[in-house]
Amino acid sequence: MTIKLGIVMDPIHNINYKKDSSLAMLWAAQDLGWQLFYMEPQHLFSEQGVAMGLMTPLSVMRDPQNFYELGQQSAAPLGDLDVILMRKDPPFDTQFLHTTYLLSQAEDAGALIINKPQSLRDCNEKLFATQFPQCCPEVLVASDANVLKAFHAHHGDVIFKPLDGMGGASIFRARKDEPNLNVIIETLTEFGQTQIMAQRYLPEIKDGDKRILMINGYPVDHVLARIPSSGETRGNLAAGGSGVARPLTDRDRWICEQIGPSLRAKEIHFAGLDVIGDSLTEINVTSPTCIREIDDQTGSHIAVDLIQHISQLLAARSA
């Protein structure tokens, strides 16, 4: 029986053909003969308690000038799909939250959701990392300006960032005697109304912000070290960083061993750990990237490995 795979993602015409990880997943699934169905979050709805989707048949090609074709959109129950990849990028806003509720309905109807909707709700990508303090730098989550200022005064050089962003957006470094400290805190916390994260600045960022991809709680063999551009403190590729694939270090593997069991327990089948030096800074569970960069530099086939893992999950369900 042909596997039916749905994907919920940002508009496909806006993706970067050379770098997009979701596209790699779609190629791998289509190569196995799976049927693909494309949706954006606004295409999901619930009718009489049944999770539905405006699904569009999708074909993907390895041609940068013509890499996808869409068929005729039609409404169908999400539970008719065997598996759904939730690949909508952050921010984790109200629409994202409501989408996970609809995907939970689809899960109840029998579809396998990657990653589990409940875990997407529970595992904020910044806060989740703090559940592993043995892996993290000194870190604080707060909205109170005095609490945040005290943390800065103690550590002297601090990174402030929102809890729901991506790609390095709105990340600020505040050195000792930072003249704009009040403005940074007021802006990010919306004058004390929004929780933010503060982390001790890690000078090892000059050597790269490492992305470790995890399938079923186990790491792939290489990280992507995202090196900041000149004058930058952010290594994110979206902020101009350059990516260099490197083998995992012993410390990287230790961090993965600390986190892997929790990922498996929460059915987070695909995740991306961010590590600077020897310290975990984030656990990305929404739509981790960097598949293509690592594959291109090492000859790995990460998306193929992920789809094979999903195949095993589906086979176990039907056994």
C-alpha cells in the first residue's frame, strides 16, 4: 500500500532550493514511492470534530528551475494520511499553537505526526534546553528588569534573546557597562510583559555555533559549525554565518546522550541541538535545518535516514 505523506510548511515557492531541509525530506519520501500532499497552516481546519486539510498533491524534482509541481487542491480528513511532517518555521505564535491542536486531532484519528504535537507545545526551543543544566551555560528566563540586570551585572557579558524566535532574530549581546542595557531589556520584554532568555556569553562562538541533528534521539555523525561573519556575534546562517561540517566531539556525543532519552520519550523524532563550545544553548524541535549543508560536505543522506526511521515507525504500527 502506498504511504501518504502530508507536509505542513511555509509557502513552497519561497524556500531556498539549495538549502531547504524539508525539500530533502520530500525527495527521500518520493524516491520510496510515497504520495506527497502539501499544506500550509491556514489549510488546516476542523469540521464536526474531524481534523481536515485542504491538501494539494505535490511532486518534487531535483531541478533548481522547476523543483515542484502542485496538483488540484481538495479537502480530506487529515487522518487519511499515514504521516504528517510539521515543518512550519517559528515564531511559535497563536497560529502555530492552533495548528498543533488540529494536528493532535489528526493524531487521534491515526496519522503519525513528526514531531508529536504535544511535544511541540511543551518543548519551547529555548526553555527545553534548560531542563539539562549539566549541559548548559549559566542561563536565566525572566521578564523582570531588575532580575535580568542582576544577571547581567554578575556575568558582565550576556546574550539576551526572545523565547520564540529563529534564525538569530532579535538576539542582543550586552557587554559590561552596556549603555543600551535598559533599552534592550525593555524592547525584548515589552516593558516587563514578556519572558526572555539571558545566557552568559560564550566566547567559543568564534569557532562556530554547532548544529547537531538528532534522529530518534541519536546524532548524525557530523555537526554543522556555523561561523559568524566578521563583526557578528551570531553564527546563524540566516544572519550571514557560514557553515562548516565537522565530526562530533566527545563532548558533543555526551550532550546527545544526556538529551536523547528525553527526545525519544517525547516522540521528537527529528531535532537540532545548538552547541557553542562545550555548552548546549537550544534544542530545536519545530523545523530543524542544516540537512543539506551537512550532506553536501560529507556525503551523508540525513533525510533518507529520517524517512527510513519513519518507515520503521509505520511498519511497527501495522504489525
